[in-house]
Amino acid sequence: MNRIAEEVGGRAKAFKLVRHDKKLVRFYLPLEPKSPDDPVWSVIRTLSANIGEELTTHLRAIADANPLLTGILDRVDFNATTHGSRDLDDDRLSALIGAISAKRLGLRDVEPDIIGRSYEYFIRKFAEGAGRSGGEQYTPAEVGFVMARIMEPAPGMDAYDPTCGSAGLLIKLDLVLRERMTAAKKKSYASLKLHGQEYEPSSGAMANMNMIIHDLEGRIEIGNTFKNPKFRAGNRLQTFDRVVANPMWNQDWFKEQDYEAIPSTVSQKAPASPATRPTGAGCSTSSPA
């Protein structure tokens, strides 16, 4: 918003302009502060009553205004109750909003990747707390970076994770590519094209948000990769330049008949070279990534 305000001569004009042409911004926030000079976050920061209900309403309005965020931002009800008690009461929400408000997190205030790294930190803590099943959402960053460096991603490549979880491995590929391009002093290069499939819708939502927060664009499909791979080219499995996965170590429910039941049109694979590997129909449906 500040970028547009600088071009048109003020935030009031910028708000009006964006309302009429939402394509001017990557994500349109249907939240306007009382004063156009106040940050949009002030709408959240000043909530004082029915915070859970108001926060849920605001997030759903943002999701409604941005189809890419549907099924991501609107998945949580901050006013939800269990056995008549709030899952997250207004006092705790107020404390959380206050803690976030104490920091300046604008693009001019912090390094570009701070939000992305913070998001991954919380995913990691969530996975650690969830125990064995938490591995379905998260692969330790150290492991991800080792895998990404082995893959040696290059500009313009198609990258795929058939069991993508929260998309950590795909993001590590992009981060390693950035490192390589910085070392080579290349400021302009073709981005990776990221693709992933995830069995659990909640993990798929985390994957989409993870990529958005890292300012990446990609395609995440929800579904059983083993039985219904979504990435196909005609009657064959789609091929990619790089494939990363942390598959099925915590799952034991694939039987011999599952392999035999794969349709022949799906299991066919195009010839692969070392740099072009087909997706595997036998990969797990939901794994740590």
C-alpha cells in the first residue's frame, strides 16, 4: 500500500484506487483503518471486544477477497468452543496481538525472509509437539537444506514433492537456488516452478501459506498421491527436473494389492534422464516435508 501511496500522492488515494482495482496488489485486504495514515494492522490491534469473533470475520473476509487464500486463512475459527469453553479465549488472543504489535515487521524494517523463517519455526514447534505424526508436516530444516544442495537446483527448473507436507523441501530448493545465484552475482534469473501433492488438507493449507509467506508461487494439489497422482501429462505421469520427498516412513497401510491396482495408464513413465525424473506412483500420500 505504501508503494502505491508514494506513486499516487497519499494513502487515502491508494486505498480508493485499490478498492476499484484489486489487481494492483498481490493480495487485497478489505480492512481499512480509521485514518488512512494508520497501518492496516491497526484494525486488528484495536480489537477490544469479541476478539475471537471479529478476528475470524476479518480473516474470512480476506479469504473471500482472495481466491488463492480460500481454504487457508478461513480454516480456523478463533471463536470455537469445546464443551462450552472457548478453545482460545479473548485474553490470550489480545496478548498475542499485543506481542505482535510490539514489533515492526514491514519490508523496510526486517530482512525479507524473517516472516518465512518465523512461520517455519512455528511449524517445527507444532511438529515437535505432535510427536510422530508431526513428521507429516515438517522435515527438519537441516535435512531439507542437505537435500536441496544435493539436488543442485538451476533457474527455470520444474520441482516436485509428491508428499509435500508443509512444502518445506520445495522451499529449501528455492532458497538454495537463491544462494547459488547470489554467489554467482546474478540478479535476474528464472524462478523454480514448484509443484506438490499432499494427502491432508490441513497440511496442504500450511504448504500454500508457507509458499505465500516466502513470496513464492507454486501449485499444491490435495489428494492421495499413491492412488490418484494429480500431476499428469496426458495418460502418463508428469515428469520434473527435480523431485524431492521424505516419504512414508510413518505409514504401514500400503498392501501388495495397492501396487497391483495402479492403472496401467498411470504407472507408465516417460524415459528419464538424471536431470528429469518422473513422479513415482508408489510414493506415500502424506509424509514429512
